[in-house]
Amino acid sequence: MGIFGRRKRKQAVDDHDFGREPYDTGTGAEADPEDTVDGDGRSEGPYDVSEAPEDGVPRMDLGSIRVPVPNGSQVQVEMDQGSGTVRAVHVVTPQGQVTVSAYAAPRSGGLWREVSGELAEQLRSDGARVALGRGEWGIELSAIVGEVALRFIGVDGPRWMLRGVIAGPQSEASRAPEVLRAIMRGTVVDRGEAPMPVRTPLQITLPEAIASHIKSRQAPAQQAQSQQ
């Protein structure tokens, strides 16, 4: 199915409140899908680590990406129960669940256009209602799956591609895309210098505070299993 195929959710480990300082998510009306920005659209982020601003915005450091977390949101970590590795980190907002991921991309760019077409085809084959439009960085994909509204946004950077998705109730569908855009604008990507195949997910590592919190919650369950 490709890198964005349907995943089996193995274990939602925990919620952790990361609300610290106010962060303006700009939850106004959705931008006109035909609107584009001047130049290359990079006057704001997402940023490569080489151009990351010292703007004082609190960001959650996940190793390959540093993601701003809106005030009052929660962070949910999804683990692979078999390997014990992190599958994804979600930011849960009132408008929906946001997931931002980074992937290795070719120097020539253009990976998101390719991937968005594959994703649209896959969603349609699963019975979703899908629409493509243009947004701040180019192609944006909207989908309705049952009662859930999805918006996918991709940004091609220097040897990386950042993909974000927000999933929430249809009642929040007009405000959700700007929440996702605001988080992606503030995200910093650290691809590293190591060569890797195109589409390889960049590794996620948890901040020590979250990793310790999860470990402390898992320990009693692991101990109980060993005693059975």
C-alpha cells in the first residue's frame, strides 16, 4: 500500500498534557484552496534545522522533528507493542488529532505530489469521499471517512518531505485545516546527513520526560505479566 497505507493500531500508550504557553493556532475560516503564496512559500516554516529560527516558540523535540504544541492540547504516543518502538506521536486538539511525520526525499523534491496522488487513490478505494485542492504549500487533500473529516498537507523540503494530517469530527472541518497548518508552519525538520532510501520515515525519539512517564506506566503491567 505504500508508506501511508492503513496501519494497525497496536497500542495507544498514554496522554500527556503539554500545554505551556499560549500558541496561536489561527483557528479562523479555512483558506481558499486556490490561494497560493508568493515565491517558494517558505517565508514561514516548516523549517530545515539549518534555518530554524530562535523565536521562543516551545517545541516538542522528537529527534527528527520539533513540533509546536498548542496550549491546552494533549500529546498521545503510539507504540509498537512488539518492538517497543515509537510508531507515531499525535497532538490532540479540540479540532482533531494532528499527526506530523517526516520522510527522506530526493534532492529534486516533488515527492508530496507523487504521494498525494497515491493517497487519494487509496482512500477512494477504501470508500472515502476525496477532494484535492491548493493550499499554502500546494496540494491539500480532504477526505470524509464515515463521520471523520481528514485533511492531509505535505511540504517538500531539502531532502525531506513533511506530511501532516488532522482527523476530527465533520463539525470542525472548517477550522481543523488551519490548526494543522499552524503546527506545520512552526515545525523544524532535522533529517540528518546519513543516506537513506526515499520515503524512509525519519526516526522519532521521545523527550526524556515523556519516555520516563511511559516507562513508569508500563512497568506494573510488565511485572504482572512476568508473574503469570
